[in-house]
Amino acid sequence: MFPPACKRLWRLTITTKTKTMKTDLSLHPNIGKDTEAKLVEVGIQNYAELQTVGTEQAFLRLQTLDPGACIHLLYGLEGAIEGIPATKLSAEKKQQLREFHRMANK
């Protein structure tokens, strides 16, 4: 259908378009490609928007896609906003997030 050179060029263009559409979310701790894609799907396009929306609202938005979203996602979002791995969150912060998670799942 296409000559080999055209096919190669077409693939490179698609790859380039994909890269330019990438957000900066996965550059931050705890945000992998899947979480990044879900955040974009719920309207959070970049890290600045995640910071503005905040952990709890971002989590509630993500629950519209996945009602069974777990506490670890909540920890991950908070860690990303704070710029630390989720495992480094304070015990007090984790307790606050657990309480929010319980209320969000009622």
C-alpha cells in the first residue's frame, strides 16, 4: 500500500505526536503511565493542575473511572504533590488520608 520509506515516516510522525501530547505528570514520584493516563482522562492535564486540584479532589475524580480505587492511589497522589515517595508520608498524613478514604467509600 505505502512504499517502505513512507511507512517508516508515518510511524515516526505518530510517535512524535504521541510524545508531544505527553504530560509532565509521570515525571513526579508515584505517578506511573497508567495513573497519568487516568488523571488526563479526568481532566488533570499536568502537575500544576494536580497541585491546584489537590489530593482529595483528584482521588474523587479518579473514582469516577474506578470506584474501587484503593488507599495506595490516594497515598501516591499525596506523595506526588509533596514530591516524595508514598512510603515517606508521615503516619499522621496517612491517618488523615485513611479517614478521607473511608468517608469517600461510604
